Amino acid sequence: MRRTGHVFHRKLSGELPTAVSGRECFVFSEDGRSWLDASGGAVVVNLGHGRPEIAAAVSSQLQEGYYFHPTMFTNPTVEKLAERLAAHAPKDISRFYFMSSGSEAVETALKLARQIHVCRGSHSKYKVISRWKSYHGLSIGALAATGRTAFRTPFAPMLPQSVHIPPPYCLRCPWKHTPSSCSLDCAEALDEAILLEGAETVSCFLAETVSGATLAVYPPPPGYWRRIREICDRHDIVLIQDEIMCGMGRTGAWFASEHYGMEPDLLCVGKGLAGGAIPISAVGVKEGLYETVIENGGFVHGGTFSHHPVGAAAGLATLDILENEHLVERVAEFGQLLGTTLQEHLQGLPWIGDIRGLGYMWGVELVADQKTFHPFLRQDKVTERIFENLFGRGILLYKAIGLGTESGDGLVIAPPFTAGEAEFQKIGSELAQAIQDVLS
């Protein structure tokens, strides 16, 4: 489709409404329509739309000073944001390197892991291990680690070498285990991959703490992350947890690693760090690893817009709101109600394969056969059709496709933290009706 104007849009097929404003849980268009934003866009809008506190903080910082090159100056706003994040971060994560996007945060973490090994004298450790069915961004380094085949294929000749292992995806366990027979082979796969590659060549393991859109939200089984931590420690591998989607309160904890009783070495955050108001991301670093790099000449990295004071101002305002309104605690309290409400509306439908999640981050997987979990064919575009039906009903969800191999359909439900029972009921009832409209 050829559009008038000069924007190279991300979506090139179909009409795009023109959004002109957002308030609380709703987005409003130029032609007077409105949508309940039940996914926070791409799981970004955690505080709701149109927060005046963030606008005021950004305006104030713009008037005080909006650019100080990070090799020439620090500034109080960036310093304060790092201090506030450290107060909530996992144990020993005490330093934060600020970038603009999630992809940049991942690239930063991958480079930092390599430099940590170089500083220690382990120059042969450079390989990245990540997981299939993962998403870490679309810049070249982040895409190399990403495990979504459709995104990788067009650029495969350009991607740096990386190694992928199966994700913790119990519904389609490649080892055919059930929860009662699980022996965490999905975690042991990391140990095997390290040994096959040679531990002396492996720099880091990168994974989403809770799998995001590529698996329509999938929390790992009990014990998974502790086993991963043990394996990384045994082989001197830097453990990077990607919490760009699942961090900043989304799961009912400030950081999702809290649910699993372990700490990463590096932690990537973004998306909800400023509630979608301003592009900002960060990499949290353990103090000891920071000291290792500092004592050996510093980190060979940077960015024109790294450590940006306006982004930091939005981040500080976001933290103020999360703390003052006790929104992380709210997500912990009402998250299960969101899941229960989805179950109540959807469990009787013959195409529901699974409903899973935690906090305000849930996924619904759709199947052609509930007994075998056989997926719909990709060419049927079930997810896209349900999305369009919901869009017409004034509900925004986030699409998840290719959950199995090439096929597999799901939707992500991740409303703003201010959403409550009325919004949950609306989401559940409209989703149930949309599924019936499309698949009956």
C-alpha cells in the first residue's frame, strides 16, 4: 500500500489511524475513536497515558539543560536516577549505564561482558549464548542474540556468530517432559552448549528473565534460574538478564529476578523505565564487575545520547509515581485477578491452549487442537485476525506469532498498572468474543 506523506511507516499494509492523545488506560484518535490499551503498546506504558508529572519533569529539565556530553559532564538528574534504581535493583547491582533503546542496552551488555573477560586476561572468551524464541532487539548485535527466526532470516549473512539453546517452554517441551517429570533439561542445555563450544570461548549467557512477546509470555519452571546461575558460575560466564519488557514492576516485583531467588551479573532495563514518555534504557552492573573494568582502563563504549538528562528526568518521575502510588505492590496484589479473569472468560473456548503469566504480564496461546496443542497454520493468520477484530472493538493487545516452529499464535495482555477489575473484565469479555468471531 502506498501512503501519501513522507513517513516510512513501520506498518506498510492497511490503514493506520492517527493517534492524537492518550489518557490513563486509553488512546484517542483524530476521528474520535478510542481504544483501551490493554498491552501498554509494546508492553511499555506501565503508568497509563498522559501523566502530567512526567511531562512536568521533562519540561523542567529541558529548561534547565537538555544536553551535556557524557564524556565532558555528569549531571544531577542522571546521578539521582542511578541512585534510585540501585535502591530497588537485585543485590550488588549498583551501577547503571544509560542508553536510549532496549537494543542499545543489550548491545551495551554484550560488549561489557566481553570487556570484563578481556580485563581479567581471558581474551578467548567472546561467544554469546542465548535462547531460541527470544527477543533482544533488532540492531545487528542484539538481533544476532535474538531467537525469533523470522526477524533473523533476512539478515543472517550479516549477523555475528551466536549460539542458541531451547527456551523454558513447558507447553511444548522439546524433551517431552511434564511438570511432574521436569528435570530442567532446558537449563542443562546451557551447560552442554558451553562444553560443546569450549568454556574458554564463551563470554556470556543472555536471556529474558520471563519470556516476552515471542513466546506470548512464559515464566520459567521452578529452579530454572538457580540452575542457570550455577552453570554460569562454574564456567566463568557473565549472566545477563534482559528485563526490558518484564522489569520495572511489570511482574509484581521491581525486577523479575526477585521471583527466582538469584541475581544476574548484568541487567538490561528499558520500556517502562520512563513509562513510554521518553526513550531511555539502562544496563545495571554489579559493583565488582564495574571495578574490574575501571581498574583496567574503562569501558570502550558510548553514544551521543547516552546518559541523557531529559530521559533521566522522565525516569525519575516514573520512579516517583511507582513509589508514591505503590504501583508495584498493586501489580503484585491484583496480578492474579487479571489471570483469573482471563481464565473465567476464555477457559470454555475450544481453541485456548494455555493462559500463563504473572503480575500484569499475561499470555494467551491459541491452538487448533486442545488435546495435542497442534497450532494453527501460519498462513491462517489467526493472531492477526483476532487482533484486527479487537482493534475494531476498541481493545489493543500485543501480537505473538511463531510460538511453535514457524506456526503458533498468541496474544499478550499487559495493561497499565493503574488498570483494575473493570478493565480486566472488559479485556476478558472482548477477547473471548473476538476469538469466537474469528474461529467459530
